[in-house]
Amino acid sequence: MRAVRVTAFGAPDVLRTEEVPDPRPDAGEVLIDVERAGVGYGDVIVRTGRYPFPLPYVPGLEAGGTVAAVGAGVDPDLVGRRVVAATTGMTGGYAERAVAAAGAVHEVPAGLPLDRAVAVFQSGAVAVGLLSAIGLRRGETVLVTAAAGRIGSLLVQRARTAGAGLVVAAVGGARKAAAAREFGADVVVDHTAPGWAGQVRQATGGRGTDVTLDAVGGPVGAGALAATADGGGRFALYGFTSGTWVELDAHRIGRRGISVVGALGIAFAKPAEEQHADAAEALRAAAAGELVPRIHATFPLERAAAAHAALEDRSSIGAVQLTTARH
Ligand SMILES: NC(=O)c1ccc[n+]([C@@H]2O[C@H](COP(=O)([O-])OP(=O)(O)OC[C@H]3O[C@@H](n4cnc5c(N)ncnc54)[C@H](OP(=O)(O)O)[C@@H]3O)[C@@H](O)[C@H]2O)c1
């Protein structure tokens, strides 16, 4: 089968498509004929060696397609079903065939196209898990950074349907600002411009946001923390696309009366059953039209480098995917 294999960490061109043997499902696993693989910023972080996996590896933790075979102990009725799944070891999705634990597989709800199911089942699970961990209440004000991103765009939508009062989106640039409004943000600020945290405070009548959700870290994360309400504000950090996590000074946060949740425990480090329930909820919401993921672009396997570049150069709005269809 064709698979994208990484033999050394580095620039996007380390993503090379090669012929490799098919993987085999072990006991408790399924083998999936992959049609679509999700590409997330986390894949970029691993590829650059900032969060290294053992080499060589096939990237890709999100796969969608049809179950081709099952390992020992797995219901054979699964064969032929249309599914999305988190791959075993968070690798192997950028390939024509991938394996996943049977417990990490979700049937694609009737009427939901596969590309949307792939775009939503993990990103949406992060959004669902994050808003539940932070305890968003009706009427509260919310700030989302990288709000036109894969997860950010779903956070804006989910905050809206959860009854948030004012939803403030922070994005880089005018094109993303327009998209963030389409996703449901009331106020949009440019987090690449100086003084943006002050604009967020102004938009919330000077108080700051009740809930802040930050994917960027670094100076943007610091601005987001500054824009969070003293005396009860909650700050969730779930990513560091800027290259560094937001710096947290426990003494200062304590004095301001802010609670913090995160970081990776929002999705990856929580119990498998909770991750599964969050993904199932995201798929339900997508099938019901409450979560509408935007697909920025779909690249053939051979162009995985271009898919990564779209995330790294910050041009993507919504999700980037790979297709195994031959072009
Ligand atoms: N905690 C968890 O369990 C969990 C699970 C999955 C993913 N994540 C994390 O969630 C974050 C978002 O992932 P995603 O896939 O949804 O990505 P994404 O938001 O679609 O793409 C990354 C965005 O980050 C912003 N950004 C700011 N500074 C950047 C820089 N120096 N380089 C590149 N991008 C920069 C850009 O938006 P602007 O142009 O608008 O600034 C860019 O579009 C990642 O850090 C990922 O690792 C966490």
C-alpha cells in the first residue's frame, strides 16, 4: 500500500509517499481502508521533532473509510462499515490502510459525509471536552484564539450553541476575521495586532472574558490571559502553535482569581471512555447540523507536505485533509 513515511524530523519535505506492507490488525483492532485522513497542527509539531515519535513513523491519528478486516475478539459485523477512528499509537493515518482499536472506532452517522465526519470527530471532541472541563455557563462571555482554525472554528460554534453570551474570536488577518464571523463570533479581533487584548476587555465592558480558550500560547496566550476576567475568569490552554506554551505565574493567577485548565489532558490524557463519549457527541452534533466543520483543502497523499505547509504558513481556515484517491 502507499503510505507517507517519515524517517527524519524536519521541514514538510520529510513527508514522503512510499510503498510499504499493509498493517495487520492485532487482537482487539480493526483494519480500515482509508479514504480520508485528518491533518492537525499536532502532526506538524511531531514532524518537526518538537514532540518526537520513534522513527520511522507514518503520521496521522485520524482516519476515515471502510472496515476491511477485524482482529481476534472483534465483532466481524464491523467489516464493511463506514467509520472514523483514532489510529493505534496516534500514527498510521496517512496511508491507504490503517489500524485502530475497536474501541476507538465510530460509525459515521447516516447522512454525514465522510470528510465532515473526519473533520469533526477528534477536533470536535476537543471542543466538547474543553467546554465541559471549563464549565461554560449560559450567558458567559468567551474568547477563542486561532478561532478560524480546525479546532477554534468548532469551539466558536459549540460555545454559541451552548448558550454563551458574547463570543469573541481572535484571529490572524482579515480573511480569517470574515470566516470567524461566519462561524458565529460576535466580535473579532486580530491577535497579530498590538493592543488586541485591550479591545477584548472593551468588548466585555472592561471586565474581561469569563472563559478563555487558547491554542496559540506565547505572546498571544499572554494577551488572552490578560483579557480574562479577574475574580472568577477561567483560562483553558490546549495548544502551543506559536512554539511555546503560555507562561503561567501561579502567584499572579491566584491573586487575580483565575482558574486554569489544560493542557493535553483535555483530549489525549483523559480516560479512553471519556474521549470516546466526546467524539460521539461531536459526531452527533455534526449530523444534527449544530457543528459544521469547514474543509479548507484536501490534498492527495503524495502532497502531504503541502497539507502541512498550509497549517504552518497559517493560511488554512478550518480543516486540512488527505485523500488516498489516486489523482
Ligand atoms: N489539548 C489537546 O488535547 C489537543 C488535542 C488536539 C490538538 N491540540 C492542539 O490544538 C492546537 C490547534 O490545532 P489545530 O489542528 O486546530 O490547528 P489550527 O488552529 O487549524 O492551525 C493553527 C493556527 O494557529 C495559529 N498560529 C499562531 N501562531 C502560529 C505560528 N507561529 N505558526 C503556525 N500557526 C500559528 C494560526 O491561526 P492565526 O493565523 O489565526 O493566528 C494557525 O492557523 C494545536 O496546538 C494542537 O497541538 C490539543
